[in-house]
Amino acid sequence: MVEDVLRIVGEVARVNGISRIDKVNVVIGEYLMVKPSLFEFAFMAAREGTRASGAGLTIETEKVELECPGCRHRYSPQNINFNCPRCSNPNPAIIKGKEMYVKSIEGVDNCG
């Protein structure tokens, strides 16, 4: 995951003429069950030798949001029980919280 983030960030920087990346802002869905401290540790190790070698990292966690296919109720589960709180349907669709993406990067362009 970290290597994919750094690859994406490096490509965005290259295309936009950014020579040094100072900060990377990432959103990680709660459903992925990624521990932010471990992700940050891996990022700090993997960033060496890239345009992001001195970059800081901000991680934003996105809550899980579900939608019941029966009654269309949208809700965030309070525990590991994903059943709809209105109709008890056990098969909700995951609407939010299962993605990971680079929200933004900050850096210095090639001009200075």
C-alpha cells in the first residue's frame, strides 16, 4: 500500500513539475483496518530515495458507511455487527470507508 502511494505521489509530482514533496495527505477507509501508526512507519522507511524523502504524512480515517439494500437506510456500524438497525438485513452495501487514496500533496516546484 505504501509503495503504491509513493508511486502515485511521485507520478503526480513529475507531471506537475514538483521537485520536492514536503507533505502527503492520505485518506484510509476504516474498513481496510490499516493501523495508522504502522502505515506511517512504513511510509517513513519507504520514502527514502524518492521525491518524498523528507515528506511528512497526514492520515485521515474515513468512517464506514453502509446502506441497507432492503430499506435503503444509511448507517455507520457501531460494532462488528453490520446488520441494518432498522430492518436487521444482514447484507448491507459498503458505501464509504473501503478506499484508500492520496487526498493531496504539498511540495516545491522545479522553479524553487
